[in-house]
Amino acid sequence: MSSASDDVWEVMSTCRTIRRFTDEPVDDAVLNRCLQAAAWAPSGANAQAWRFVVLRSPEQRAVVAKAAAQALAVIEPVYGVSRPADDDTSRRARTNRATYELHDRAGEFTSVLFTQQKFPTASELLLGGSIFPAMQNFLLAARAQGLGACLTSWASYGGEQLIRDAVGVPPDWMLAGHVVVGWPRGRHGPVRRRPLGELVATDYWV
């Protein structure tokens, strides 16, 4: 199990996407700390027009599993993803193997659906400025407690209507994101990112 950390810099720099989980359940107290962190996020006009729905019952997990299967069928050709051979030990194969394990076991995990109310005068991108920080707070709070989490596309593609109907999300609310959470099988570690010199400019575009 990954160790918890109160060091915000360590949390941010080691908050990898986790796709492989143990069978140990996430108790309510730990999950509620993540949800509380999400609710502390900044919100445009402090409207807090969001809802976080925990998907935990066997019935809702079965819906999530079906949505995951539909999402996998979409992303395989888009990203050129396929199940790796058993003897392939490359980094790409390890990543793909974890991706398939996550989808294969989708019905076993607790997950959280993040929704955001629509407003006729605001674009979805603008509204994302409220709900996405809440999702990031959730991910960081999970990492701080030693949990693993993965932001999925399962509430998109063909899975959106499945989850929307199962949860009862009103039509004027967006499904902004879906996060699987659990105790990681393996460890968190430093994220791999491009160096700042390739990303940052001063005053003018480079």
C-alpha cells in the first residue's frame, strides 16, 4: 500500500494515475475526506453548482462495468491500444496491461461521478473551471491518504447515457468526470512530465 503524505509538494509530484487496485474496500471516513476536499475547490461566483455521486452498490457497479466496456471499444482504435503479449515487458506493455486490468475489473471498484449544472450563458469549457478543480482536489486528497485514483472516460462515449439513466442525472446537468478510487496495488512515484523549459515562456510565445 502506498504511504500517506502531508507534504503538498510530494503529493502533487507523485500523484500518478493508478489503474491497479487491491480488493481492500475504501471506508466512508477516508472517502469523505476526498469528497470534502472536492467541495473546498474554487467555484465561479461561489455557485457550487456541482454534485458528486458515489457509485458503490452492486447495481451501479454493474452499470459502470458496462460503460467501461463501451469506452474501451472506442479508445482501442483511437489510441492504438491492444492487449499485450504475456512475454512483452516494455513500458508500453505494462501501461496497457494496467489499462486492461482496470477495464476488466471495472465492476469491482468504488467510483465517483462528478456533475456540473449547465447555465445557458456559460460555455461548457467555462463551467469546467469550477468542476475540474474539484476533481483535482479529490485526486490530491486521495493521494495524500495513500489511495490510488484514476480519472476515466467511462461517463463519456456510449457510457454517458447508461450512467446518466442509472443515476438519474437531470438533462440540465453535465457529466464532467468519473473517478475510480481504491487502495493501489503497487506504489505511487514521481510523475513523468516534460521539463518546464519546453512549456514556459515569458512575455511572448516561443
